[in-house]
Amino acid sequence: MKQLDAALQPEVAGSGQPAPTSAGAIVRHARVVPSFMRPFVKSALPSVHGDVEAHELFNWQRQGLPSARFAAEMREMIVARRRASFDVIWNSPIGVRLTDEWHLATSGTERARLLALTRSAGFTQAFPSMTLRQVKDALKMPVAELLGLLARIEATYWVGQPVGARMVALAPQVSPNVCVDDTFRAAVEDCLNAAWVKGLDIDDLRFPGVAGSALAPWLTQQIAKPSLSGFAHELCVRLIAAHKATWAEELEDLLRHALVDAGLRPDHAGLQRRRELFLGRFAGLEGATLQAVADVHDLTRERVRQICEGLLASLRARPLALPALDRLFASASRVMPLSATAANEQLQRFLGEGAGIIAAIDFAKELGVAPPIQVVATRTSTSDGIRSIAMLDLAVEPSTWMRVALSEARRDCTFVGCTNFIRIAGILAIKEGVAQNEDTLRSLFERAPGFRILDAESGWFTLIDSDISAAAARMRKLMSVAVGSVEIDAVISALVTDDAWFYRDGAGRGLAMPPLHVMTALIGGWNWLTANAHNKYTPKATVARDALSPTEATIVSIIEEHGGAATRNEIAARLVVLGGVSNMAVSVALSSSPAIQKLEHSIYAIRGRPIPAQGLIDARRRREVEVGRNAPLEGAVDLTCPYRFSVTQSASMEPLRRQVVYLPKFLLGKIYGTFAHKGESLPPINIKANSQQFFSLALSANKAGVAPGDRFDLVIDMPNQNYEIIPAKATPPPL
């Protein structure tokens, strides 16, 4: 059995132990910093994977190159250590050559900038003698990122001395023992109990057996010992990483092993090209056709096919466990049918960054694995006519009524998180003309994969992975702003503000509202929450504010700035005028966000927090000013002399000449006509009799320095038909 080349072992956060070696393997560049930095790295770099000695950065013999993240951490440590005396490094020649393969180590903006510079006469020849400062100024990159780029370029032509060869079997190596804590042991034991680990073949490509034994039994014996050998520790780290990996991460790992199995050394000139071709073909949202990949890399379609087929052949030649792909397909089967876009959104945590379900299905087919879901073309009507869109459905469809029942149940659970037998029976009767009794439906759903009964007596059930539902997403939004524990009543009110629970798809058929005890059972299945005996919930870890949409996050910030309660005008002034958000979007956010609660008309607070008494009082006062409720009595309005009152500058997105400022209601019918500016520096304004709209006042106020949505005082002199604008005094900054 072939042993994986140490050069391309999976980069699980950088292994901390030396790789098994024998005659023939190679010493590698660690891609952390370029070699001119060697004199400036004096001491070992500590990490969770063990100390990395300075000489190892250019003489890497461990089993697996440092991952991009691990390399960046070491690089930042080096820069931080030398920051006080960095002048000598700034003035050092970089000594890095731009060979014909330099572009393989770069991508995106860095490649474009460097390519533009190489077109200058003499730049390529002068590059090695340039100082770090000169290169930084030319490429305009942070120093840590620049050192990483130079290290990757240098690694394309770096050739070390032979120190080992590919072995024919995995065997425990003599290396320093590693002490592990109970947390690490628990993580390993969790992996060893997983079905995919127990089923590993002794000849598995990524996790072969050790010393004639399958990996799981051997590691079970090792983990029981007081300490682990470096070799066993690395296997455990790799196993944990594979157990938690997304599909995107697993695909990268498979590619590394395929390249090694194909016999390509790390310094092979075409290695990076093969990586790009393979990932271009099978990564991303939908992958790419052979011709599309060929066009990008200026190759023939046949050449791309040969390279991709060669790597696939390496993967097919050995038993291969695919836990991330299996998890992805199992989760996808529970939510079908869906559009490809909706599936990618719901399955994001299984797919990983930038990956799509269609590309995963295509890869499985090419590998010879039959996916449980399929891509079908569904025709749909749009504003541009009939279009064909990619839909995903089960590869083997059940009977028609069963398929409809499963589909409706999954759709309900996607929104609310649960549904019940009676509702599904009613939908079947309406849509399919089929009447199924409760026992038949119970039998179907109890046997269907992915379902969990919440209340057997009333027939409520949910998806096992219901924490990907819209209800769970709304709960995360609530917990991202809540202070302390949240009562079940607040949770329910946060959930039902989503009008999809009552009305959906324009069909007039709302979703089923679960009773309190069912809702409690549903939330109890979300392992990121804890509940006490009084049904008060708190998150086990802080929920980040990025669970909120940008509009929701801005509204929360505005409410916090106003002491815990803000008026709608104050919220709209920030979002509509400064943020470019439409009034309709503001109304939707205020009415449907689980993070925001309406205290009373046009006054809002943050849900999950105590109602601020003083904040509410202040908000009421501001609201009274906004609507002109503090109007003087009829007899107190004397318009025989200049009269001063407050108005609000327009916050409309219309051009200034079309914007209007509203007269307070208590002055309606009393002030009218055309008024010239008292100082004659601003244009005239006018208001019709029995109208509240001042025309041209928004333009004049703008010229007077009044910001959109701000309050200002207006002085109207009815006898002389003139006016004066007095902007509100700026609030002094806090001491």
C-alpha cells in the first residue's frame, strides 16, 4: 500500500510533529517568509502545534506544509517581534526571483499588480535586488501579506535536499510524545464513534490502517494511553478536522491526496496548474465545463479532461471515505425539493465558503458515487417570460401523495421549524384529493429520514436539523441583541412577527402556529441554547450581531443611541437619508424584525431587554414635538407680530425643489401666502391657504445649513410677509 507523500499531507492547521521519513522525500520551503528573513528569525515560534524552530521555515520536514492560516499566524509573530527594529529589514534586498512559474503562487489583486510591474523594462531582472521597502511601495500591500507573497513565489523554485521517500505502509513512528487534555480525548472519542470512522477501510486513501489494523481500533488503543506519540497525535488532529470539515474543505483535501498519489512532488512545475484546473472543474457553486476551464487556462478541452480524469482515477483507485459529502447529501435529502439557490443558502454550513450543491453532485457522479438527489430543469414563469431553472429533488421519488406530503412538511419546517399530521392531511385533501388517516401519515413520517416527533399525542414533528429553519434564524437575531435570559413569551412574539407564519406564497394558506409546549420542545432541540426550569433561554455562546441584516443592525444602534427607545422619524432620518434605504424597507424591518418591538405608536425598543422607563418618557416627548402636540392654546397665537415655531426639515429623497416642509397643525389656515427672506439671502417661500405644505422652504433650510430630518425654528412675519430660519443649536459634546 502506498504511503502519502509527506509533502502534501492534509494541512490540518499545521502538524506539530515530524513526518515519517525514509530515503527519497524532500525538504520544503514552509511558505511563511522568504529566505532573506532567515537572519532575523532568531528563536522558535510557539504554537498549539508545537514550537517551530527558525531553521524549519526553509527546511520543512514535518508531515504536511503549514496551512495558510498557520503560516499567517507565524508570519504575524515574526513581524511583531521585529517591529521595533524593522528598519534593517526594510532596507534588505529580498533576493526572490520571478521565474516563469511565479504567477502560480499568486492570485487576484496581487497577481494583477505584479503582472503590471513585470511589463516594465528591466523590472523582472531588478526584482531580486530590490529592498523590501521598494517592493512594498510598488505593490501597496501590508508587510505581513507581502512577506507571505514573496515566500510563496520563492517556494515555486525552492529545491531542498532529499531526506526521505514514499513508504509502502503506515506505521507508528518514533517521535516525542504529546500530552493531551480531556477535551482533546473527548473530541477524538466522538470521531471514533462516528459511523464513517468505524467503517474506514484498511486501504483508505486518506486514512489507511496502521500496522495491519484499521485506523479506528488502533487509535482507540492509543487514546487510552496517558500520552500520545507524535504520529498518533497527528492522526487524531487530521481525523477531527475531517469529521468537522465542510465539503469545500474536503474537496481540497481530496485534491492534495490525488496529487500525491499521482506521484507529483511539491516542486513539480505543473502542480499548481493541475490544482487550478481540478478546482475550476469541480469547485464553486456549479463547477465548470471542460471547455470553460480550457478557455480560462488557454488549453485544449481534451488536455483539461486528461488532467482531471487522471486525478479522479487516483481517487477511484482506493477506498475513499467522504464524510463531508455524505453529510451534505443527507442534509440535502431532508429539504428537497428546492431551487439550487435556496439549497445553497440552507446548506451553507455543510457546503463551506464558495461551494454549491450542483458542483458537489457533478463531482460525485464523476467519482462514481450515486448522489441521493438530482438536478432537474423546471420551467417557471417570470417577468421576462418562461425560464428554465435548476431545481433539486430526490433521485428516487416516492408515490405522488407521499412526495407531496414530504415536500409540504419540509417546506413548513423550513419556515416554522415544525408542522403536524392534521395540517398535512388537509393539504393532501385539497391538492391531491387524497384522504389519509393519522396512522398512515404517522407511519410515513416516523420512518422518513430526518424527522423527529415533538408531540406524539397531537402529531407535531420537526426536522432533526430544524435549527436551520427560519424560526431558528429569527431566534438567533433575537439572542444577538437580548440582555440576559429571554422568556418564552418574548420568543413567541419574536417569531410570530414573521407574517409568513400566517400567509405564504400568495395562496392564502398560512402556516400552522405550534402551541407553547410544542414550541418549547422545538427550541429544546437547538443545542446552541440553554433553558432553565422557567422556560427562559440564553445562548451557550455570544451570538454575533452579524445575525442581523444591515438595516436591522442600524435600527438597533439608533435605538441604543436614544436611550433604549426611538421614534420612527428618528430611525427613518438615519436610514432613509443617510443610508439610502426606502421608507417601505424601514417599515418592513420595524414590523417584522424579531430584534425590534413596538412599544406604542411610532415608538420602538429592542426586544429581549427591559423596557427603559426614562427612555420611553423621553421618546414620548420627542414624538409629541414631532407631531406638534405641544401646540399653544388658540388665544396664545398672535400673528400680528413675528411668530416663532418649530418645524422639521424634509428627509425625502426627492430633489430639494420638490421637497416640502410641513406647517404644524395648530397653525393650519392661519399662515399662508408668499414670504420673502428677511435678510434677502435666501429664496422666497410660499404656502397656500388651508395647506400644511411649505414650498421652497426645504431648499432655503438646506442653504441655511439644516440637515435632512433636523428640527429648526421658523419665524413668520405675517404683516410684512417675510420669514427667518433659525437652525437648532448644536448639542455640545460630552465632557
